[in-house]
Amino acid sequence: MGFNEQVTREKAVTDLERSGVIEGDLSKEIGPDGVGHGPDSDSDDASAHKQAGVKEIEAITTVWEKKTLVLMMILLYLVSFVEMLLVSIQGNLNPYITSEFDLHGLSPVINIVSDILGGTSSLAIAKIVDIWGRTTGFMCLLLLNVIGNIIKATCQSIEAYAAGHTLYWVGHLGILYIITIMLSDMTSLKNRMLIIGINGTPNIAATFAGPKIAELFYENVNFRWAFGAFTIILVGFCIPVVLVMLWHQRKAEKAGLVQKTDSGRTWYQSIWHYVVELDLFGIVLITAGWALLLLPFNLATNTGRGWSSPNMIAMIVVGVVLLAIFVIWEKYFAPVQFFPFRYLKERTIIGACLLYGVMFLSVFIWDSYYYSYLQVVHDLSIVHAGYVLNAFSLTSSFLAPFIGFIISYTGNYKWMSYAGIPFVALGTGLLAKFRTPETHVGILVMCQVLNGIGTGIFAQCAQIAMMAVVTHQEIAVVLAIFGLFGSIGAATGNAIAGALWTNILPAQLTKYLPEEAKPLMPEIYGSFVIQQDYPMGSEIRSAIIKAYGIVQHKMVIAGSAFVPIFVLCVFLFKDVNVRKAKKQTKGNVF
């Protein structure tokens, strides 16, 4: 290659780096020989550009031994266990927490904001772990998690609790996201879903332990100590992960596999550099846009004036405008794109992201108030309501390693994905029939199990489908996009559920409550605890149960309407055999 050709090529590479394209173009990466190296290459080493974080983890996996690899998998497993246990505890306590502030109907509002911010932040986290490294990202997310839980433990208002939960949820999703990235760094494509599936099995224990621990905290201490205690426990389990990674990072530096370079920027130049690099303006636009678009559907009834309030319409209009501005900003003006639209040119990534998003959308419509339904309508305790609710995630977690093993053994994920469709269709369809006060709890558990099987298959297959069509450099980004779609799906599902709940339940309570109890409707509607105070068989409790049954039945029907989309999503997957796919990772990996 002549000097002029070399200069021309280096300028092209620099321009692509600045625009974010060479971070991982799916169709072609420019190699040293000027030849394109895409996902069909024999090796991921052909990539001309790997960011510092990716190079760092490859250096770490090169210098550590197999026993260290096993140790790291065990440590990450323990962190996942604590995270999943706390989520289970919080899920069981949440209706009691919102009821303490007499705002039980606003439960999904808290989740809408946290889901949106948790999803949108994943793309920023992907850039952080690719630029600064996995360890730095892990520590930053742990800090957010701790701050959020401290705020929740000390809150004196629903606003403070919502703020704390949002910070905690960003940290929680971020930690689990980084764990998935680290496990991807430590595994071959063939065995990846087996290890990720095993790492999800702590949810099995959390399903049984979470409700019981939540009940013990609620009855013997308070919800505040639940967050305080588990914050301390989480930090204790995360410290060994950080120490092992830092030790081997230092070892890789001494071996000359990682070079530290001085950027030459001043502190304020560095701040501006990362503001641009992380596209904070884009994050604000997409987060505010989705929040303003979805929140009114839950807030309308709670504002007093409902949809006649100009604030509700204004929020929706501003939300739509902000999302439009986000698209224009990202397409034409962003120095570094926050959302890499080029990935959506790959049909497998489109199918996987839509599958994950629509799956959460469908489930969260009928699941958002399910815990309250089980306790109020079927008079279940905290523990038993938690068992029924978590039968869904229990089934998914139990099956995940087996699904991963089948993918590893056969190399196929597309036809496995089709197998999940009948389970979800049957589970959701039966809920439309059996989500009534007269139904035995055992049938509800059966529906949860069927949905758990189907969604467990979808989650495993969709993740590996995306990772099979990209390089190691792109793993963090595509997993972030995957999480973003899931979070937006969950937030939208919560918004629809909240809209149905706040617009139907008060009217049904007014309709069925006895005349002397009608003035108490706002109080009954606002507190999940007060609803349970009325004994089973009493006229007021029967009216509450009837109202619950009507609104829950409508929620299930709404959720069922999205099931047919799953077929189209799976159809978009490319049929890549992961046993024969290129090598993505380096060093001592499984």
C-alpha cells in the first residue's frame, strides 16, 4: 500500500470513528488490508477498531487462569443472587409502600419512569464499559444502586421514594447488564447462553425466599430496613468482583497487554468530551419524551380533572415532539450518536429487539397489578401471593440452562424460538378465560408456568440471535439496544395497565359499593391495605373483588392482543449455527 493510499485510508477510519460507524458496522469493518471483515469472518480478530474497554477485557482474560475464570463466574453468580433477591423482596413490598402514602393506584407510575431511564441509560453504560472498561462501569452502577436504596430507606414522601427507586433501578439493570456483558466476554458463542442461563438460576431461590423475607421485614421491622440491609449485603458481594478484575487488569498492564495513554485534555475538556461522547442531550430527549408520552395515561384519573386537564394533553404533545426532536438530533446533528440506528438495518436485531419489547409490553399489561389482585381477590398472604406471581419467573429461570444447553448442543436458536409461541399464546389466552374471582389459584399458577416457558425461550434465543450476527466490539451496544426495547416495552405495558386501572376501577367501585360505603371510594381505591381490612364475604369486600375482576379481565384481553406479533419477530431471525460461528472472544474463556 502506497503512502497516499495509507493516508487516505487512515483519514477514512478517523472519520468513521468520529461518526461512530466503525464502532461496529454490521456489513463491513475495515481491516489492515483494506478488506471488509463482517460477521461472516472466521475470526473476530479481523476488527480494525476495538475500544479500550474491549481491549482491556481481552487482555484480562488472556492473563488469568481457568480457575480464575471459574471464580469470576461464581462471584458474578452471587451478585446476581443478591440483586434478584432484592427485586423479589421489593416487588412484594411495593403495594404496601405506595399504600403507606395512600397512592396504591400510582404503583406503575414509579415503574414507568424507572423502566424508561433504566433502558435509555443502558446505551450510555455500553459506551462507558467500552471506553473505560467493565470494572469502572460496574463500580459506577453499584454506586447508583447504593444511593437509590439509601433514598428509598429514608424517604418520607412518594416523590422521594420514586426518585430513589429510579436511581436504584438504573443501577440494578446496569449491574445485571454488565454481568451479562462480562459473561459474554468470558464465553464462546456456542456456550454463552448456557452460562448466562445458569447465572439466572438465583431467581429460583429468590422466588421462594423473597416473599418470605418481605413478609418478615413488613411484620417485624419495616420496609426501610429491607433496603438498608440488602444495600450492605450487595456491596459486600460486589467488592470481591472488583478486586479480582483490578488485580488482573494490573497484571495485564505489567505484561504490556494494556497501555495507559494520556488524553492531554484538561478536566473541563474531559467533561465536555464525555458529554459529547455519551450524547447526554440525546439521553435527556428520549427519556423525557417517553416519560411525558406514557405518564398521562396513569396520572389522568389521579389529577382530579382527568383528561379534561390541559396538563395531560400537553404532556402527550410535548412527549411526541421531544421524541421527534430526538430522531432529528440523532440523524443529523449529534456529534456522536447515542442510538446507533445502523444496527436496525440488520433484520435479526430488529426481530430480537421487537420480540423482547413486545413480550414485556404484553406481560406488563396484565402483570402490573396481579400481586394486588391475588391478595385482595383470593385473600393470599404476602408469601403465597409472591409464590403465585413468581411462578412465571421461576419457570423461566429453571428452564434457562436447559435452553442454553440445547442451543449449545444443536447450534440452532431460530427453531427453538418458534417453540415458545404456543406456550405464550396458550398461557395468555387461558388467562383471558380464568382471570376471574371464581377461578382456583392452581389454574392461575398453570398459566404463569406456561407463560414462563414461552418467555424464557424468547429471552434466551433473542439474546444469542443478536450476538451471533455481530463482533465482540459490538456485544455491549446490541445488548444495550435489546435492553432499551425491553424497558420501553415494560414502561408502555405499565402505562396501559395504569390507564385501565385508574380509568375503570374507580367507576366499578362506585358502581358496586353499597350506598353507605360510596363516600369511602377514594380511600378504598387509594390503599391496598384498607382493601384487605374488609373481611372476606362482607358486602364491601365483595364489591371490591367484583371491581377487581372486571378491570383485570380487560387487562388480560389487552395483553393477549400483542401475542400474534411474536411470530413475525421470530421469522426475521437469521438461521446462524452458533457452533460453527466465528470466534468472538480471546484468552481463557469457556
